[in-house]
Amino acid sequence: MWDLAEELANMTISDSPEIVVSLRESIAREDGEAAHRHAHSLKGLVAGLGCTRCAATAGRIEALAAQRDFQAARTLLPELENQLDLSLTGLRQHFADRNSLPQA
């Protein structure tokens, strides 16, 4: 079970920064469909690991993109990026600590 959790964490750590870049770019282009898709992808990725604040913010951006409210979505990006950074730092630390324990 821990192997699966670690695999999901590694996938989140590697994929989510790229998704945020794509999200930021799609919001800048005011491409509602792409922004909605990227926000939805990020929401699912982080929610699967219990990063609830980050998932909630991604969900708000997802809804704003669907409504084509790009100004409001832009204002949430710094909050999303901060929450994601904190979440990824926590994930890295959790699995670094876990991997430093002697295996039974």
C-alpha cells in the first residue's frame, strides 16, 4: 500500500508543476476549455493525496474557467501555487522521512 501512495506522491510531485504552468498559460490566453481541463486535472491529482486546500482552490479555478471569469481565476493563481508548493514540500518530507526508517 505504501508503494502505491509513494508512486502517487511522486506522480503528483513531477506532474503538478507542469499542469500549473499549462493552467497559467491557458488562463492568460483566456482559453476556458483548456483552463478548465488543467484545473480539473490538478484538482484530482492533489485531492487523491489529501491536499484538500490545494484541491479546493483548483476546484474554484475550474469553476471560474467554466464561467470564463479569467480575471477571478488569475487572482487565485498565486494562492494555488503557494498551496501546491506547501503540499509538495510536505509530500517530499513525508516520504523522505518514511524512507529513512529501517525496513521491517
